[in-house]
Amino acid sequence: MDLENIEFWEHEYLEQIYFLLKNDEKIMRDGFRTKEEIRSDWEQFLGNSTSDFATGAERIFYNLFNNFGKPISSPIGSDLFFETYNAYVHIDIKTVTLKNIGDFHRNIFVGDNQNSYKGNITYEDGHKQHYEGNLPTFYSKTNGDKKICLTYFIGILYNQDDLHINVIFLSCMPNGELSETYEPDVLSAGKNKGKIRFNYTSVDKFKLLNDHPSRTKILLFEPEDSVKSKLKELEEIYTNQ
């Protein structure tokens, strides 16, 4: 599969996922609110290490994707992992509070088991470190078939006090075969050595496709005044989509 064809399928599935979620937006919003009906029964057991939003959000999205493809049981992969007729599709959900907006508004943390990218992390001192995600760029089945690995991220920014959702975006991280096309914009250093962030606002176009469509789609954009100035890149994407 040539590089243009990889981008074609990345974009094709981006549009499919966006349409699926946008079509069920009311179900998604209502699903996020269901926890509030029984909050008094679970809040006391939440603990500091458990998000009051993340776990439940994964369940809601899994329900929305129940007809998307065949779920895959591999322990290495994203929150949601499906096989379709021509691809293996990873979809990971990132939930971030307003107080941690720095982990959201330009880039997001990405795990090694959530991407197939191969590139360089450039540190502030100019030092570069090679990086490779743990996912293959193409999966090889036991019957000899090969299918492309596609990776997507759903980012949710919400108010930790009243749980108001400010932004939901969907973004496609380039397949590792595209590293020469996108270097050095894709990766930046995470908080821990060797860990990465995906610079989704810097890699905002499919470079090899005609008209260069966006790699990021905004599902919901209702920012509070206190953070709107920090979301200019996302507001531009939202305005232009």
C-alpha cells in the first residue's frame, strides 16, 4: 500500500467515526449524564486515582461503536480496538480537566501501545531520541492477510467541578509508514523520559491528499470563558470544518 493510499484510509475512517459519533451526539451527551442519577451510591468510593469521568466515558463510547467492527481482544492496543474488512482500528479516549488544560489544548499524552509511529522526540536542549510505538504499521494475520493499523484519539476537556464538557475532538495520528512525511512535527516529549505527546494541532492536515483535509474533527465546542483564549487552535479547526 503506497503512502497516499494509507492517508486515504486514515481519512476515510476519520470521516466514518465522526459521522457515527455526530449522528448519536444526543445519546453520547445523555450517556455522560447517567452517572449523576446514582452519584450518591458511588462517589464515596471514587478515590484519588480514579476519574469520575474517564471510566464511564469509555463505556458510553463502546456502546456507540457496537456496530463499527469486530472487537479485538489483544492486550496491546487502545481502549477500543476493532477489525474491519480492511483495517485494524484503534480508538483511545483521553479525558482532561480544565485545571490540566496544558495536557490537552495543543497535544495529548499517547501510550506506546496506542500508536505505530516511528520518529524522533526533540527535547528542549536540542537532543533527539528515536521513538517507535508498539503497534505494527500493518497487522499480519495467521492466514497471511495484512491489514493496515489506524489510530485515532477522542479528546474530552471537561470542568472538574460541574462536569461541563467544553470540547470533544477526534484526531488521527499518522501511521508509522508516514514518518518521513510528517517529521519533525508529530512528537514532543512527555513528562517522563521516553514518553511522548502527539502534537495533533501541529499535524492538522492530511499532507498527501488533495485539498489537504483536516486530521482533526471537532465534535463539540462549548468552551467556558476562562479557557477560551487557550483553545484558539481548536477553535480555528472547528470554524473551518
